[in-house]
Amino acid sequence: MHPKTKDTQKRYDGFLETPCLWKQHTVFDLQQFEIKSKSIKIDIEIDEKLRLGKYIERLVSFELQQEKSISMLSKNIQIQNGKTTLGELDCLFLKNEKPVHLEIIYKFYIYDDSIGTSEIEHVVGPNKKDALIEKLKKLSQKQLPLLHSEEAKNYLKTLNLNSAKMEQQVYFKAQLFIPFQKKIILKTLNQNCISGFYIYKKQMQQFSDCKFYIPKKMDWIITPHPNVNWSNFESFKKVSGIYLERQFSPLCWIKFPNGILKKFFLVWW
């Protein structure tokens, strides 16, 4: 297998292994899309220069193509009013002949109970931006209602679709990282989304006998494996320091002396 294809396969497998952030419609009444996919050999070329979100959309397209009950209608539809872009519909398809509008989201979050007062408010991006609560509001107040705009209705007519008869769902997958050595029991969100931990710079020294690897962002999806160029603690401290100075929290892999591999965020704040 070509190295580039191997990377795509690892990313696709990592994507499939990532659970949805909640089940059914328990959060903001947003219905999670349900599909049971097995890993198969991925045979598509994806531009490595794509942003991670767009790359994920290509993986989802491939996943949906494997499902016999799904017939793709359109994807990445720009809804415009004259020269103004109102927004984008990620994906329109028929599932068992029923029309569905699907929004695709894949996120990396940390859990910080010093932020907000509810479980959902505690979940933010690793750079303390991109809060889950803000994304949920945007989905429910802007992205999903776009389907019912006059401009979207005009587009749907070209596909013989009626927005009033379409089901709207989200495919919201996420990896969630919790404070090191803290046990968190989630009540609303999916416990299986916990993918690792996060630490502060002052906590690094306790890992001095471990090995480290900092994957590029496209590879954040991948499940850690041993076949990478591991760095020792001193090298990792130098390289990670460059990220922290830029106020960027890198996702890292750690190999403990007993061989166990984990993912973690080293947060800059």
C-alpha cells in the first residue's frame, strides 16, 4: 500500500472508531445520525492540503457510499442570496427513500469544569476557543434552519425536494480529553468519547521517562500506534515549547515505559 494511502486508511479507521458525542436527540433535540460501518479498504484520493473539517467530509462521503440504503443527492451546497453566501448544507441524501439533510461535525474538546455551570458548558476547544455550547447554538439557530430559507427551498426544487418533508440530522463525532488523573462521569454526553487526558506545562516533569510524538493536525484522528519517530522527554520539551509560546495546545502521543500508548493535549493556558 502506498504510504499516502496508508495514512488515509489510518485516518478513516480513526474516524470510524470515534463515537458520536451524544446518543439519539438528547442534546438540544439534535438528532444524531446513526450508521454502523465496518472498516474497509479506502480507495479514494483526498487532498492533503484540505482543512481537517473538509477532509472529514470526504471520509463521510466514502462511508455513506458503502451503505446500500443511502443514495447521495448533493453535498457542500452553497446557499446564496445574490452574491451573498448565507451558508452551506453539508449533505443531502435519500435513506430508504426518505430525504435527509445531514450536517457533519468532528471536534476535539477538553473538559474544564471551571468553565460554565453545566456539563455541556464545561466542554471547550483545547485553546479555550470553539466552545461546544456555541457550536450547538449555531447548529440549532443557523445551520439547520437554513434548509427552510427561501433560497434553500429554490435549490431543493431542482432536486424535487420539499424542506418541510425532510429530516434533519447531525453527525457529530468528537474526541474529549479530561484533566490528568481525574475521573469524570458524563451524564449527558457520551462517556465513550473520552479519548485521553490533558496536562499543563508545570505537570510535564512527571513524564520524564516517557517517549513522545506530536502528529500533524490531519493525523489527530488516528489511533496511536508504535511505528512513529518517538522523541525523548528533553526533545519533546523543546519542540512543544514552541507550540506553547504561540498559544497553541498540541495534541501529542505518549508512550509509557510499559509500552502503553495514549493521546493527550499539552495546554498552553
